[in-house]
Amino acid sequence: MLPRMSTAFWVCAAITAVSAFVSLGYSIAALRAATPSERTSSMYAAARSLALALGAVVAIFAGSPDFLAAVALVMTVVQAADAVIGALIHDRLKTVGPAATAATNAVALVWLLSQ
């Protein structure tokens, strides 16, 4: 059974989980499309994405605002880094999408921490 938590908790949890699972999906897609020379790097990315997705789920079921805040902070940093990478490769979609996700996650995190 899920714990009874504040609206800020659930909003932050939802944004963080969606962000983590989208990241996991992209890393799995990259792993599937990887050439043999890219496979090892893709496996590392998928492993890290899986850990973050599991962390988001555990934070929800544990009902721990502190744990959720830690995962949300990490996902904000991951998405911000993805936006920087998107900018470096001059891909508008890969810049704006992660930047918007990072900003949204950061706002939800601040709201959670202000409770």
C-alpha cells in the first residue's frame, strides 16, 4: 500500500519517476541500437538509468521525502547534463526536452523541500 503523503510529494515523485523511466527507455533503445564497439558504454548507461528508475520507485513506496528529494536532485542533474549534451550536438529537441524536464523537476523538488 502506498503511503499517505502531501501533494508536493506526489507531484515530485511523479515527475521524478517519469523522468527516470524515460531516461531508462532511451538508454535501453541506445543499447539495442549499439554497435559492438558502443555496447559497453551503452550497458553502463542502461545500468545507471535502471538504478535511478528503481530509486524513484523505492522512494515512492518508502514514502520518504528525504529519499525522494535525493533521487529528484540526481534526476535534475542528469536531465540538465542531457540538455548540455543536446546543445553541444546542436540538437534542439535533445536540448529543450531535457532542459524543460530538469526545470520542472527542480520546481517540484523545491516545492517538496518547502513543505
